Amino acid sequence: MVDLRTGYMGLQLRSPLVASASPLTGTLDGLRRLEAAGAGAVVLPSLFEEQVTHEMLQAERLVSGAVPGRSEAASYLPELDGYNAGPWTYLGLVEKAATVVGIPVIASLNGVTPGGWTRHARWLEEAGAAAIELNLYQVAADPATAAADLEARDLEVIAAVRDAVRVPLAVKVGPFFTAMANLATRMVAAGAGGLVLFNRFYQPDLDLETMRVVPRVALSTPEDLRLPLRWISILRGCTEASLAASGGVHSGRDAAKALAAGADVAMTTSALLRHGPEHLASMERQLVACLTQREMTSVVQLRGSLRQEGGPDPAAFERASYMRTLLSWST
């Protein structure tokens, strides 16, 4: 019998397979189906600070008409009425899920202002979230803002939220940092109990027929897993924080790769959107088969078995790996 139990930020999970944020985790029915299929935990879609602001602005307009000075800023935002049905419904979902679902329910938060991050994190904790995932989604588009400023801002947010709540705190971070290993360790020092690697930056497309910028959602493929694998392997030896692989986990074999690199959990979204929540059961069978084939009786034995070994010069190791990859191509 293979023991799939794992720990994630102090939470005990029945399985390392975690359903990350998607429309499937945004309803009680979807959460129940994911639990029945074997999810170790679920991550709810993000609560955006703009949702709260949007609802407050609507209330102000009802009372006093248009709000001077805010019409231009508000015009940048999409219609948010259909996303999560508003913050209060979102908090209600957290509260209901925490009592109905028997696995950890992790709330996701995407804030803008320092006060917004901390205030909304407290709301999520009070609603019953087992943990909170900070979705640090930002594109460095302002040429006047330096990389060090962006990193300092993220670290301040993590520290402030860590001081504001007691539940475990994960940080979902993007891969586009010059010194990822350094920033990751500073995030942990600031209060992150877990790192989710990585956030996917969805790229808009250009429609030449309408001459408009249009949103395009492209689901991940198994090839996208290589980037998380690389950094989880590097970071496993640098930090004791929990590590989650996110992006490209489509099968039990993909999950096994993430665990072998050093991940504590493997998060999946695109595969579940393609095949439905019940695909988790198939992924679990594949993961068990991978462990059995290697005569392993638990995920603990697999975790970190293929991670990058610590050495005096990690950069030299990475450069050697790069050269080996180039030389591996045969015509």
C-alpha cells in the first residue's frame, strides 16, 4: 500500500495532488467533485481587491451619483459582476466550503494597496480559510520603477499579511526575477510558509479584424512543467518552506516529477478543465504506479530524490546543464 500523505505549510494532506484556482474551485459542487476525486486540498479563485472597490463604488454611485475623479480609472477595469459574484459571495463560499468540504480550503488573494492586502486577508481567515495564497501578479510595465522597488514592495506585503493573520501563508510568484533564489529565500524570511512556482502571466492577443486587444486563455501543456521543476530542484536545498509545483501538471507522472524535484504538492488546473474533476482519480492511480514501479511505499521517499545537489558553485552547475542540453540535440 502506497502512502500518499504529505505536508504543506503544516497542513496534513491525504494526497500531494492539489486542485489550484479555476472555475471548478469556485463553486461548492465543483469542490465536492474534486474532493470525491481525491484532491488533497483545493485553492479557490482569487479575490481581487478591485472587486471590493468595484462594489463600494457602485454603492457610492447609488447614493450620490457619479464619483468625481474616478471614472477614468474605473474604465480600465473589466465588468466584474460575473467574477466570483462579488466579495461577499466569495467570503460566503469560503465559509460554506470550510464546513462542507473535508479537505483544506485555501483562499487566494490578489491585492493592490497595503491596507487592502491585510484587511482582506483577515476577512478570509475569519471566514474559515485553512490557509491563504497571496497571488503576487504584477507586470513591471512602468520604466520608472526599478526591480529592487518591486521586490521590496512584495516583501512588505508578505510581512504585513503575515503579521495580520495566523493561518499558513503561501506566495504564488512569477518566474521573471533576475535572482529568483535570492528573492525566494527573502520571501520565506518575510513570512511565507510556502512558495507556489509559478504564476502564469496570460498574454493578450491582437485581433486584426477588429483592431482590438483581446484576452486569450491558453491552457498549459506538460512542457510548461520544466520551469517549475528547475527552480523547485534548486530551491529545495535552499529553504525549509513548502514548495508547490504549478503549471504543466497534467498526469500522475508529471506530479511524480514535481515530487522528485523536491515539491511537497503538485497543483493542477488545465488538466482538470480539459478532462473534468474526475481526472484527479486517474492522476492518483498513475502516481501510485510510478511509486510502485520504483519500489517506493510513500511520497516521502520520492520527494527530492532528483533535486539539484548543493555545491560550491550552483551557477557553474546550471551553465554545465545548459551546455549539455545544447549538445543533446542530434540531427
